[in-house]
Amino acid sequence: MTYETVIGLEIHAQLSTASKIFCGCTMDFGTEPNSQTCPICLGMPGTLPVLNKRVVEYAMRMALATQCAINTRSVFARKNYFYPDLPKGYQISQYDRPLCEKGFMEIEIHGARKRIGLTRIHIEEDAGKLIHDRSPTQSHVDLNRCGTPLIEIVSEPDLRSAEEAGEYFRKIHQILRYLDICDGNMEEGSLRCDANVSIRPVGETMLGTRTEMKNLNSFRNVERAIEFEIARQIAKKENGETIEQETLLWDAATGTSRSMRDKEDAHDYRYFPEPDLMELRIDDAWIEAVRSAMPELPDIRVNRFVRQFGIPEYDAAVLTENKLLADYYEKATMGSVNPKAVSNWVMTDVMRILNEQKILIKDLKIRPEGVAELVNAVEKGLISGKIAKTVFLEAVETGESPKAIIESKGLVQISDSAEIEKVAHQIIDANPAQVQQYKTGKKNVLGFFVGEAMKATKGKANPKIVNELLRKYLDG
């Protein structure tokens, strides 16, 4: 039997606010356990939560970026469950009246666009964290994350493969970073994903029994875990076994999953309205204020780069993958005569240095203006492309501008035909055997003469003029 896969993702994004959702505690990663807590986020009796306005605005940004409707009235709810890292015994979330609903976004798979529906985006607080590696017999509780603001982005079950799920997750990650509402750092837990997976016979409309893969913290792990789960469910079906509704934990090291618990339904959490928080009301003026402050989103920027700079869509997609990289490219084009040449430099040399040195583009010593100087110097024939590579590396190392490096080291290219002509004659006169080879039809010997000419001029001769003059005299 042939099966169709049905996948929905629940993505939890930590919002980059200065303080927690209901109190003034900070959220610095890697601090001493239980050092960023207070009576409110610890759920002490008598304390009351106060909603962080910035959290609401950040959630609204994501709603506008994904075409969601923003509900003018929404309600917080208590999600009740017991776990050692949840000191209150409940999590403040949203249930039947969330902030945002019914949105969509588009992904591209094999050159085709596909629309993925968004069921909802709601606000909630995070729980703490259990630490298991400090003792072989005990677990420790770190409550620093308690009260950290999250948005949960819930997709419709519109994804049909692990590849689509991975691409959707990447797109969400990109938009969150463009909006500057989440740093997207999966290693630090700022972005996490749960995948709901089921299978059904092709042509069937009823959904199959779904399982949930928890806490997938990389794009690759999302794809690997879903592929594993699809294969596991198909094998069970083919063997006549029943697929249980359960929550699974993915083990990236072994490439397998294991059962954590039965998969809960909404009624298992006994949701009820949060009595300590009033109904959240949002007027049109607030929505428009957030909309007016929205940055240019990735898809729009891709189209503008193609239109404005005349670069291929592939280049534009690579350059806009990261907002800071796109900003860098755009600044470099402001002082350059050739946006496509700038694109080539950024996509190859700049990105190579970022990967090799494992640095962010804000830490790169050669600034966008320097790349523009380099491109212009090559375009105007002041330096050769080979010398430009050397100048680039020195600028990366020292932070000195390419223009200053070219001038201080006397690297300006020789484009004077008379001067190059003298060198060409000297090279030809000094190598009669190679001249004879050329004249007998071995045209690739030209490369030898070009190399000798460049060596004689210490790489400063204009390669184009060198080639033209050598061909002229050798063919004459």
C-alpha cells in the first residue's frame, strides 16, 4: 500500500525582550542556575503577573508577517500539569481565544511554491529546565527559564514530507530573525520544534493516529526525526500493528526515537481562563503602529534586489537568507559601479571568511565600503582580479581599507600598452623554443608567455592587455 504523510509543526520561539513575560527578571543564557528568578516567576503565593507589553507587540509582528488575523480580544489560560520544573503547577498560555489565528506562509520546494496554513500564534511562558548530568542518581532543577516569553506557532497539517517540514522551519527561523524578535539560536533553546506526524493510505481523507516528536533543535534533526517516524509508522502498518498516540523523544546521536509518555489531548490539561490576568484588548491603532514599524521581509527583499540591482534570483535568495548579510550587500552596492560583482564577492569571499573564522558579519573587519572599493578598483582596471584577492585578505586581517592597501603597497595595475609591449618583446625574445611551439599549432603555450609576463611585472600588468599584445606578436 502507498501512504501519504501528514505533518504539522509546533514551533516555540523565545522572544528577545529585555525581561520575562510577567516579571522584571532578565534572561541571560548560561548564568548560574536559579539566579534569574523572583517570587513571581517562581509562583510564590500572593504574587500577581503583569503582562510585558513588548511581548504582545513582538507576537503581533509575527502575525502580520504571516498574514494572521490579530484578535482584538484574547484571553490567557492556565495549562495545568505537574512537572518538577514547573513550580506553579500550571503554565500561563492561551487556549480557545489566542492572539492570532488563520495565517499562512509560502515555501519553495523543487522550484514550486506551496502555501502552508497557520492555525494560530499564541503567547505563553516557558517552564524551567531539568539537569541530569551533574549526578548519576539525581536530577537538578534550574528555574531560570521560568517565565521566559514564548510564542507558539502552530501550522495546519499541510506538510507532506520531511523536506517540506525542514524548509518550513527554516522559513519561520528566517522571518523571526528578520523581525528581530527571536535570535533563533537553537543550541541555546531559543527556538524549538515539535512535529506531529501521521500516515494514511493515498486517497484517504481521514487523518491517521498521530505521534508527537518533541524538542527538535536543528533543521537537520527535524528532517531526520520525521523520516525515521514515517518509516516506523509504515512498518507498523505493514506488520498489522496499531500506531499508538504518544509523545516521542528524538535521540540525534543514535538516529532513533523512544517513547516518553502517552500523547495528551487538550482536555488532559484542564484549561481554564487565567484569573489573575484581564482579557487582552488590542485596538486598530496599536495594530497599525506595529505594522508601520515592520521591516522589509525576505521574499519582498529578494524581489527588490532582482529588480533594483539586476542580479539573478539565486543571488538575491542567498544574499537575503540572513538580514545582516543582506544589509551588508546593500551598503556595498551604494558605493559600487557593479552590483553583480559585489554579489559575487559577498557570496564567495565574504561568506567563505565568515565560515572559516566562524564569525558574524558584524565582526568582519572589511566593511561594505571596502568591498565597494575593491570592486571599483577591479572594474576600473586599477588592480587585477588576482591582486584584488590579496588585498581582500589583508583588509580582512588588518581592517585597513582596500584603497589604502593598494596605494601603500604600490599595487596599481600597469595598463600602459607601451610598457607592457616592452615586457612582451623581452619574454618572446628570451624563449624561442616556446615561440616555435606556438607557431606550430600549440596555442596553449600562450599561457606560459602570460605567466612569464605577469611574473616580470610582479602581477601588476593588466592581464587583458598582456593577452592581446602577446597574441598580436606571436601570430604576426
